[in-house]
Amino acid sequence: MSGRLFFPAVATAVAVLLAACSGGGGGSATATASGGAVQTVQQGVLMIGSQQSYIPGEFRAEGSQDLQGFGVEIVAEIARRLGLKTQWVQTDYSAIITGLQAGQFDMGSGGMSPNPERLQQVDMIGYYRSGATFLVRKADAGKYPDAKAVCGHKLGMLEGSTTLEKAVEQANASCSGGPIQVEHYTSTPLGLQGLLSERIEAYTPDLAQAQYIVKQNPDQFATTDYHLVDYLINFTFGKGGDPGLRDAVYDTLAAMMRDGAYDKILAKWNLNVGGLEKPAYNGQLDGKP
């Protein structure tokens, strides 16, 4: 977890975070350790679509070109066990599902939660229990302890965050001082820039993300214990095609949870509190492909 995040230098950070990873090639099969085979877009490579600014899941620290995070390490171990190399493909959060449908990569990642609309388009394997909270400027610590306090103010969130949008709609039903106004951003660094520039009063990151940002930038940001909504974080797979890769990822992740490799990664990032005992499937803790 080396490297400090410094969001006032957001222009540099965004330039680094939005650097695209190239990839391509035709579909091909790769043998697994169990003797089976999974289809991947490029032979021997697991291509993962991600916004690459999901802190602390998949991100780059200031001055570093290396993608890091607990999600990166989980995927790397899954790929290693499947005999695949990893290639991360930068894509906006709102374009992960369409990228999967277009065959631009094999799986999606980056903090996506399940909801009925998404589950009509993709299958999801849950790997962490989390949710969303409020991140505010340090000077506003304690000012927005819950959704009611944000009524009449601007709240930032990632573009494509339909689960959060629905939670805000529900909160607005109880607002008496005007509704919560939503401002969309294509990445978390841009959302934090909006927060620091006072364009918005609060930002809605993932719980783990909020804790990490505050830990790395204690003089700039504060968060609360409030949960706007709880959800599972998932890897996503296109529907209608060969389910072999999806099932192999599920089985490999389940093995990692049994043998301790998964818990070891979470412990490194101080995230054991949201760990699962087995993978979830399409939003169900007891679900299985």
C-alpha cells in the first residue's frame, strides 16, 4: 500500500488514472489447473475492464504507474491459479457493462453493486460486503451525518451509480428543505476535486474507499459512520455467452476463501470487516452459478 494520494494535484492524478491500457485479439481457450478450459478475449490473458480509480480496490498512487489495491491482488491471484496473465483495461464506470457486451474485455471490476437492471445484462460474483457513505471536506466534519442533512444540497457520485441514485430518490421522499441534488462525475478524483472546490457539499464513495481516502488525506477529508446503502462489490460477466470463465472465477475465489489467501489480502488492506466466507452470486450470499 505504498504511495500517498494527494488530490489537490488532481489534474496529474486524473491524467495518470485515465491512461488507457490497450488490448485485443480473438477469443481463445486457456487450460486451467483442473484440466478444464476457459474462453478469453486474448489467449493466455485475463482482460479486466475497470475505471482504475476505485480506491482502495483498483487505483494508482501519485507518481506511480502501478495499479494497486485489494481488488487488483484478488484478481491477480485468481488469474495465477487459472494460468492467465492480467491486463487491466481502463474504462469509465458507466461503460463497464457495455464494454463487456461489446467483448472489449473478459470481466468487469471496480466496485459495481447488483441491482435488477444490471442483473438483466450481466452476471455478478460478489467478493466483498460494503456500501456507500458520505465524504466531506475536513472543515465540514459532522455537518452531514445522514441523508436528511444533505437535503437541499449537492451530492456527488460516480456516473452510472444507479444503486446510489435510487437510494437518494428514497431519501428525497423525506426531505423538507428541498431534494438532494445529484452531480455526476466520471471518476473519484474528479468527484474529490468537486468537493474541494465546493461545487458539491458531499461525495458518496464506497465505504472502504472513504476510509482509505480519509486515512491518506486526514487534513482534507472526513467521513461518517452513516450508510446511505449497503451492497456487495462484484466482478461482472456478460450474459448469454460461454459461462466457463465466470464459473472458473467463482470456483477459484471460493478456493481462496477456504485456504486463507483471500483473508490475507484483505488483512493487508485492513478490510477484513467486509470479508465474505464464500463468493456471492447475482446479489445472493448463498447463490452459486
